[in-house]
Amino acid sequence: MEFIDNILAQENFAFMVLLAIGVLFLWFLPAMLALIFNRKHFKLILLACIPAGLSFIAWGGVMVWATTGKAVDKYANRVKTQN
């Protein structure tokens, strides 16, 4: 904790801006991945990222949701064609 206090106590604003950009990038990473993998649910995933960033478990769930969109459709279509 002391390490974080020392970093934030410095007057290096460029580092703080880079740190904020890094945090926002990780916070909304599931939404960015949803643009590639699950475009159909992008808006919902984007909204879910806001509160999910406060919980690692919820963030992980949103990450799974964002990256498995096309895979679920692919397997659902395969089951439909087999029946």
C-alpha cells in the first residue's frame, strides 16, 4: 500500500494519465473484445462493463460473455443441422 501512496504522491502527471488510461483500457477490455467476437451483444456488454469493473468475478463473467458470442452460435447451428 505504501508503494501506491508513493506513486500517487508524486507530481508526475504524465504517469498518472498513463495509469488512468491503462485502468480504463482494462476496465472496458471486454467491450473492445465484444466488437470482434460478439458484436450482436456489444451494447449490453458495454453497459455491463461499468459495474463489473468493481468485481473481478463479474468482470471475468463479462469477459467470457464477450469472447464466446460466435462460438455459441456456431455450436447452436451445428446442433440444429444434426437434428
